[in-house]
Amino acid sequence: MAYEQALTALADPTRRAVFEKLRHGPMAVGELARGFPVSRPAISQHLGALKTAGLVRDVRQGTKRIYAVRPESLKELRVWLNGFWDDALAAYKTALEGETGDG
Amino acid sequence: MAYEQALTALADPTRRAVFEKLRHGPMAVGELARGFPVSRPAISQHLGALKTAGLVRDVRQGTKRIYAVRPESLKELRVWLNGFWDDALAAYKTALEGETGDG
DNA sequence: CTTATTCGTAAGTAATAACTAACGTTAGGT
DNA sequence: ACCTAACGTTAGTTATTACTTACGAATAAG
């Protein structure tokens, strides 16, 4: 159920880039917004969407707000994708057998 | 580069449901559209989006058109997600060490 | 050649989403 | 108390997108 919200959240390129920036560790909003062609409030809204989707969590640290990746969300995505992969691959092999089955 | 288009394509719920319907094997458009509250042309457009994203392929079979998942696209998604998972988990552990390091 | 099936495409519309600008809030410093 | 820094939120605007309806193309059958 949760992987669906994650997929929806990861659709937007800017939001995906923000998420990628958190890949190697937590970061504050200002630092996250740096380098993007859009305003800081826009990044803030993207972070809100990522948080709603369960992809990130945030902690206050003075006046700053530190965002970090939530590993559990990635785990759910992996479970879904691996399951899909297994089924699709099995179906793919079955289809190949059907094509080359009797010459 | 291709996993990004896949993520964008998998954002829409209807399109995701269509893709899920191909999980266990190929299927024609009419059969795919069956059971959805939207029209067949809408499903056709979703299939076009999935094809552009590289998630599915299609083959003509008489007047019908059979769609099937393209395993390679899933593989690219898995590579990206697994890499992200590794980095994020390492960063998560590092963050925990920082918190409980000398406490 | 005509007819029925199955499907893609084009045009137009309504809903959604990303963005900016302005404002309010909280924490830290002087 | 005053000021600055860092950030979230709201309102309004524009661009994107999902959808329906109408139409056209390709295949199979008679």
C-alpha cells in the first residue's frame, strides 16, 4: 500500500533530485535547495510530499530542519519490485517456451 | 537514465493497475481495459505511455495487439533501487553511530 | 468488395500539480 | 527587546495530464 505513494512521489524530476541528494546522508533544507533553479519554498513543498509518502523523515536542529531518507520505505519498494520481477520473469520464460516449443 | 522515465510512468494509479495486470503474462488491450472505470482509448493511451517509458512492448496478433512487460526495464529499476538502498542504509548506520557513538 | 472487430490517434475539456510571491513562526544572537 | 537566519504555509497562477468523444486504419471473414 505504501509503495504506491512512494512511486507517485518519485515521479517528479525535481523531487527525485532532492531525494537523490539525501542518498548519502541527512541534509538541511537550505543546503538541499542549493543548486536548484526553483525557489526554496518549492523545495520545501517537495520535501513535504516526500514526507507524506513516507520516503523521508525530518528533525529540528536549531533553526534548521534536517531531512533524511527513511530506509523502511525503500524496503517496501524493494519488496514490491522484487515480487514483480519474479512474476514477470517467470511469465517471460513461459512466453518463450510457447514460441519455441515445437519448432 | 531509463529508470527515471519508468518512475514517471508508474506514478498514475490507473496506469500502475494496467501494468500490474501484465504481471503474470501478456494480454490484449480489450482484456486489459476490462474492469476499469475508464474508456478503452484511455487504457490505450496509458499503454502508449508505458511503452514510451520502456516498461512494455507490443506485438500485433491479427486485429488484436498483445502487450507484455519488458523485463529489462524492471532490471534497470532494480539496479537503481538496490544502489540507493545500499547507500541509504550505510548513511543510516553512520547516523546511528553519530548519535550513540560515545553515549 | 463489404462488414465487423480491435485498436490507435486527434481534439477538446476538466482536474491536477508545480511554481512564485508574500507572510507567519521558531530559534539563536546581540 | 530587537534583529537575523532558516523554514513552513497560504493564495493565486500557469503548465501538465488524464479523460471522453469522434474518427481513421488494419485485419479477418463472408
